[in-house]
Amino acid sequence: MGYYRVKYPLEHWTTLTNVLNNDIKAMDAADRANLMDDVFNLAESGHLDYSVALSLTTFLHHEDHMVVWSIAANNLLSIDTHLRLTPTYSNYRRYLRKLITPHFNDSLWSFPLDATFLQKSQQVRMIGLGCRVGVPACLDKAKQLFNDWLQNNGPKPHVEIRNLVYYYGIAENGEDEWDKVWTLYLAESDPQEKVRLRTALCAVKEPWILARLIERAKNEDYVRSQDYFILLSSIANNPVGNGLLWDWVRANWQYLVDRFTLNNRMLGRLLPSVVGSYSTNVKLKEVETFLEQNPEVGAGGAGRKSAIEAIKLNIRWLEKHLPTLTAWLETQ
């Protein structure tokens, strides 16, 4: 049997949206999840405007089921990445905060012993999503838990959210806290904890600290060679660090080639991780120029091709969907 999606008439989507806003229990969680999946896939394939998909998400401020939120969050964060460098982004973040803020209370940060896997997964997802889009209650709590641990010799944050607390604690603090975590990172012997601390160090918002981290990472006493590109990718995922890292990669490409060789697959994957979210013709030209100046391929041939294709797809996505998204968000 083949898989198909139901393409309802536009008025049917409007009715479904109104029904769920008035009574979320009018449909069970499985149907709500399928509906969310359908509407975003139809929008992405061009069979529906994204305004229809976003209109359906308005019921999410009532939603507490992990599967529904998982589908919604994956799609909403994909849009987030596309819009991040557009003037529309402020309205989009404001809309996401409106959906997420009602779910924040102290109990969200507690993990009772009898909590189910689904309950804990939903809590972690909401905290991660809330901090990602700047919900004040989320960032304030993460910073509080982080400072209680780092500055007041309190207990480590609960393991379920430790990586999030470390990450956003660093992001919401400054150089003194970063230096303390760097010292802890160097002394840490537990591999999982070391990964958490290393990833958190990449979240800082001060570009000069990130520049320092990039230089320190060259030293294998600080960052092992097998972890080096993971760290660079983490910096690339930081909006403050992405442009900084792109400039550094272009200026230090020969260092990377000399150290790792063109046949290193991790080096081959670096370019897509740095530039894969770019969405303007200016950035496309920058990447194309870099590749023309460095034509040697090695193991990076597929990565180079996928980077260019990703940027072109992002440009077309914005050309197609940005006007609709901008108009809809201005009404919210």
C-alpha cells in the first residue's frame, strides 16, 4: 500500500484550526500529530501556503502531547533556520514565544522518579525549544540553575537537562563564567560530561571569546583531533560564531589541509556544516569563490556539492515562502 496525504480544501483547514483552538480534545493526539505532519509537508511541497500551516499551530499553546510537539517543533525550527537572517525573524520568534510561554512553570524543570520517558522527553523538548527562541522564563531559569551550580557550589543540574543548562547558562553569562567552565572542561575526566562542557563553551555570545576558543582548539592538549571538527560545527551553530568561523576557515584553509589532509572525511564535512544554512546570493558567491580558489577536492567533493545545493535551495525557499510568512506573522 502506498502512503498518501489528505489535501483538504482550504476552508476545511480553517475549520480544523478553529475546532482545535476551541477544544483540543476534539481530536485524539494521534490525529493531531498526523494533521500537523500533513499540513507542513503539504506546505513544503507547495500544495498549501505556509500561512495555513502556521494557522494550524495556533492551538499549540494548549498542546501537551510529546508526539504532536515533536512534529511541530521540527518543522517550526526548520522555518526558524530559514528566517534567522531576515527582517521577518523578530516577528517569528515573537510568535513562537507566544506558543511556548504558557507551558513554562517550575514543574517543567523537575523530574520525579516516577516520570515516564515520554514525560521527560516532552519536558526536555519544551525547555530546549523555549530557550532556543528566547522565552525569558526559560533563559532566566537556565541561568539560575547554571549559576547555582557554578558560582554557589550547588548540585549539578539534573542529567536530563544538564546539557541545556550548561549551554544556555554560558550563553546568558559572560567571560568570567566562560573561563570557569573552560577550567572545568580541561580537568573533566568523564567523557560525557566533557562533551557537555565543550559544547557549552561554544554558546558564548562574545565573538572575541569564540575567536580565542578557535585558536585554543588547535592545541591537542585542549581538544583532541577526533573532537576538533565537532567543536567547529558547534561554533558554526552559534549565530554569533558562524560568520566568525566562516572567515577563519577561509583564512586558515591551508592549515586545515596540512593538518588533516584533503582525504579526511571530517574536513570534507566541515564546509556544509558552516555554510549550509546560508540563503543569499552574496553568501553563495562567497562560497563559490572559495571553492574556485581551492579546487582540490579529496574526500570533500560530496560536501562541496551539497553545500552549494543547500544554499541554492535556501535561496529558492525564501523567494517562494518569505512573502507569505511575513504577511501572516504581521497579523499575529
